[in-house]
Amino acid sequence: MTTQSALDATAQDLLFRDARTANTFTDEPVSEETAHAIYDLIKWAPTAMNTQPLRIVYVRSPEARARLVEHMSPGNKAKTATAPLVAILAADVDFHEHLPRTFPHFPGAKDVFADREQRVESARFNGALQVGYFIVGVRAHGLAAGPMAGFDKAALEKEFFPEGGHEVLAVVNIGRPGPDAWYARNPRLDLHEAVTTV
């Protein structure tokens, strides 16, 4: 039996208490090695039936960045244009094709998701879980994340997933926080407002 130990307070601060959503970034690049390491860390986090629907498009080239910025909401255009790295996070609605390999102890796993409507719902839910893991993974690598939902979803899907079968869930700017990167810290609900024990 493996004994799990808790993260110390410093690590908890890095991932949660001191972490903030960045709105400006320095021009220090985010290496391909770091971008890949983020995925190689977060891929171990759980999804239902190990479905792993998250697909990541790292936007690096000026041409691809211009295509992305065009479809962002006005308030997100400038920061997306200047962030060192941007990730488009999408859910693959045909994730079930991989289940014979990723959930091998249940031979009928793929057939459970034969109904497309059910499959899309599962892809959205588990993809959203993985978006959360991705943000924490960015922070775990000493970087700031700027997750956004302000974009033209249909246009981004057509632009970056022209073959179909993917639903864009979020766009995340990534890098070292720049000057005036943070807005004032917003309040959080207290324990008694959010937690009930029965």
C-alpha cells in the first residue's frame, strides 16, 4: 500500500492561496519542453472511466495567434495577442475510440458511449475537469495562467478543429506575470456557506 503525504504549505500556496489569474505577462518565452511537461503532469489526474477527452492546441506562430485573437472577445484580445504562450483547450467528443487502450479491463467501454448525445455530455464534463487540472499544472510549473471563456466558440472550432468532433472549452494565456498582472483579489465563500456535512 502506498502512503500519500500532503503537500507542504508552500506548495499549497503556489497552487491555490497565492495563485492568481494573470492579465499581463512578461515577454519571457514558455519553452516547448515546459508546455509538454504541463501535459505530462496533468494527464495523471482522474477522469470518469479514464476517458481523457482534453485536447490542447498550443498557439505559437504569429499567423495562428492572429487567427485566434480575431475570435476572442474585445476584452481578451490584447492579452491573448501578447501572452508568451496560449493554449486552446477542447474536448474530443470521440474520446471513446481510445477506450480499448485507456480502459482495457472493460472490453465494452467503447460501446457505453455509442450514443453521441451522452458522449458529448461526458466529454464536456470530463474535459472541464481536465481544464481545472491544466490550470493547476501551469501553476505547478511556476507560471501564471489566464483562463478565459470570452470567445466565439463556433468560430474557434471551425478555425482550429475544421474536421469537427471537438468542443472548445477554454483559452488559457500562459507565462510569467507582468506589471499590474492582477485585479484586486475577489472574496471567496466561507466554509459555512459552501460546505455541509450530513
